[in-house]
Amino acid sequence: MHRLLPRDARPAWSVMDLDALAHNVRVIRAMLRPSDRFYAVCKNNAYGCGTSETARVMLQAGADAFAVSDPEDAQRIRAAGVDAPILLYASTCPDMADAVADLGLIATVHDFASLDALSRVRKPVQVHVEVDCGYGRLGFTPDEWPTAFAQLRAAPGLSVVGLYTHLASVETAAAVSQQAQLFQRAADAAETAGFSDLERMAASSRVMLGYPELNLNAVNPGRMLYGMVEDPWRHHADLRPVVKAIKSRVLQVKTIPASFPMDDPRHAAAPGTLRTAVIAFGFKDGLPREPAGGTVLVRGRRARIIGLRATEHTIIDVTDIPGVAVGDEVVVVGAQGAEEISGHEAVSMYRMAMIELLPRMTLNTLRVYEGAEAGIS
């Protein structure tokens, strides 16, 4: 696999399975009615999988549109030659309204400042309205809904195409039900103000999986697309990991001298017998510095990580793995031989949510794309 990397590249890379991505999109599409709008969420450079490289695959597999939280991700989609609608979540300040309008996106109106700024843009702008139903983050609160919808109705340059919210505490059915009722009130308030046939969207990945009645007529899954759904939600649908592997190579192998004051239990128990390898992967590559512990794969066997991860290096114990040599491939996440470290196991090792851990590593390493979809035109 390292031969697919540039000759001058540092040996730290991730492998993306575009066939798995297309499969996941088709699974999500099958959960919807043909008329439902399917926004594929590409936040954080498609959760570290690469927006430019994945957008066309998702569109051809069944997505209708995209949702991003950074104008740069929208620009990546356009640079890939994709002209599908793009919803920009609330992520810019009012003074960027003209720039957002120039990108031709569906903008988000989430408060009166954004409403005022977008209404003064000298061109028509499509908008989604974000309402806060209990998350406490962005969006108009219930007491603001009547005034907000009245002002939106009076803004001639704004075309309101949808209404959305993000739900909190999705593990608790009672909390979801309460927020869903508030969202229905918001939809009713919009209709009272004269808005009809709006896209109504409250279903991100876990809501889609646990509360399919809230799919309404638009959905915006993110982690489902990339197979980054954790327990208990991951067993609700046949989703495959798009991050197939995260890899490095061995830079050095040596036996630690008995006289070294190295803080390691194996070295302390039998000085002079510990054989280590240093790999080109550290916390600059997204591998958390703490907590200590964890394993990687080398020569098809598990190797213990020694101590904390450094900036660009990690030390592993290869005492019991014969023949480890400089240049050997090391798997941080993925399979090698009969062994595998899944994304779910990595989450347990490093005590970090999957949608944080995997993107940290894939965003900071070179990405290699595999599968029949990798040659999509």
C-alpha cells in the first residue's frame, strides 16, 4: 500500500473504501420515500474522508444534496464538479452574508442578526430556518418564532425553502419526543405565517436509526454515511466503515540496553530484553497523546504501545514478534493478516468518540481511495 503514496511522503496514511460509502448511501436512501430530500452531511471535510473525493460518489449512490458547516467544504464540492444544492449550517458571522450569497448556497437563518444580514444582500438567497427545540445551541427559540417568521415573510430577497433543528439527548426517548413536539409547533408557526411545503428536517443519523417517524420529508445523516455509528445505534442498519485502514511504517528497531532507565514494566522486569520499534505516527497525526496503552498491528500480530504518543512518533513493543524490520507496514486501525483493530476497538482504546477520533487521524494523514467507486467519472 505504501507504494501508492508519493515517494517523498511521510509514511502515515489512511485508506478510504468508496464502495462502502456508496453502500451506506444506498442503505439510507432505502429508508426514505422517493420524495424525501436526502442531505448528505460533509462536515469536517466529510468527517475526514475527503469532501472532494466523496461528493460525487454520494450523489450517484442516492443523495440529493449536501450539508456543510464550513464554506470551504462547499467549495470542495463545487471544485469536484458537483452542482447539487448545498445547505450551509449556521457557521458564519453576519458580515459574511454577501460572501455566502455569492457561493450560491442555501444559507441558514438562525437568529435575527443573520436574518437581517441575509435580507440586505443584493441578490435572491434561499434559506433554511434553524429553530432551537431544546439543544440550547443555535436557532430561534419558541418565543421568537412568531416574530422571526413574520420578518422572514416580509423579506423579499429571501426564499425560505426549509426548517430544521438539531435534537439533543437522542438516547432518551422522552427528551426526543418533547423536542419533536416543539419542532411541530415551529412548523405550525411557519405555516401560520404563510410558509407552506417547506422541507422539515430533524433527523440526523441517530434520529434516523432510533426514531424513523421523525424522518419527516428531509433528513441530514452524517456519521451513518461514513460508518461511524457507535453502540447501540450501529446495529440498527447494515453500515460499513469507509475508513478501511489507518497505517504507518517502522522507522527504527532496537533492543533497549539494560542500563537504560526506561519507564516500562517489561523493561523493569527483564532489563536488556525489550525490543522496540518506532513508527511514524503520533499525536500530530491525530492519535491521542493520552491515555497510555493501546496496540497496533505489525507482521499480522498485535504490538503494545509503550507510554504516551509523541508528536510524530509512537514506540511499540515488538519483543515477541520475530523479524520486525525498518519499513514494515503498521496498522493503527484496520486489518492485517488474521488480526484486526476496528474503529470501535480504537474508540475503546483511546476513549474518544468515533466521529472525533477517526477524522483526527484521517484529516492529518494522506488519504488513499479504494474500491470500484474510486474510478467514478
